[in-house]
Amino acid sequence: MSTASIPARLGHGFLHAVRHLLPPTLYFFIAFNLIVFTTNLLVHDYWFHATGFVLATTTALVVGKAVLLVDKIKLIDRFRGAPLIQPILYKTIFYALVVLVVRLVERFIHLAIDDRGFGAAYEAALHDFTWRHFTAVQIWIFTCFLIYVTATELSALLGEGQMFRLFFRHRASQHRLTRRQHVRALMELSRLAETTPREQLLDPATPQGHRLVTIVDALRRRPG
């Protein structure tokens, strides 16, 4: 039985890693290729170049692996519970620095296994290196991470699936205040859970318990 459970655990771990890796990789794949595409139009006056596409896709894979690695480190949650600006900026800088290190390490590995030898490959890479290109890439990585981390922090604050419902299920044209009221109710519910003892929160006779019932009833209502 233990032998059968090992493949099951490995398969479960693999699927969990893929599910964790897919969203950031897909996001950065689209973001980086969009940056390359617009740069080609503005600077080079052509639509598509295979080298740029491969570079953007490879960078997206590197970023996805870095996110998977960083999320295993407890240090990433240092500002959990703080105002959102603190974990957003902290995680953005943390992710960007880790991606920088991973990019350098992978580049070093590629140089080490180059057919021309490490010395010749290093000289060629040093000749092609420009600080402008390196800085531009890091600025875009930081900006994309800032957007990504902001979205993930808001999603975690609102609860699993709530961002999808707010963007794709609520009809703002018919119920203009639905999304605003929904977000405010969830944030108030979060504050109650953080500041109120469990016994008071679950007792409808207390003001906090009565407010909890009111919020839950409001969230259960569906627009007509």
C-alpha cells in the first residue's frame, strides 16, 4: 500500500506544482511577448521576430520557476496582515531580486556548457551585454510583478474565486453597486474575524454576531 501511495503522492505534488506554476508563467508569457511585440512595432517596424518571441517565452518560464521557488520560502510572508502596500512592495522587490539571481545563474550555466568553451562564450556574452537592455528588462520585470502581486494579494484578501465573480459574473450595468457592496462586505467580514473573539462572533446576541449575520445574509442575496 505504501508503494502505491508513493506514485499517488508524487502525482499529486506534480499537479500542485503545475497549478501553482501555470498562472504566473501564463501571465508573464503574455506580458513579455506583448512588450516585445510593441517594441518591434515602435523601434524595428516589424510585427514578429522569432528571437524576441523565444527570449520572452524563456524569460516567462524563468519567472514562473522563480515564483514557484520563492513561494516555498517563509520569508515571503513577512508582512502578512500588514496594510496591502507593504506586502505588495515587499513581494515585488523580493520576486524581482530572485528572478535577477535566477537569470544570472541560468546564463552562467549556458556559458559553462557552450560548445565554444566557457572563456569564448563569456567573452561573446560580455561583448553583447548592454546595461540599457539589462536595466529595461529588470524594470519591466518589476512592473509586471507589481501588477501580478497586487492582483494576487487582492484575490487572497477577497477570498478564492471572488475576483473571478467580480470581473465576470456581476452585471454592473444592471446592478451598479453590486461589486462595491460585495467588496465592502467581504472587507468588513475580514475585519470582524480579525478583531472579534470567536465566542462573540458566533453569538447572534452580541453586536458583532448580529453584524456577522447581516453581512452573511447580504452576501447570500442574488440580484433579481
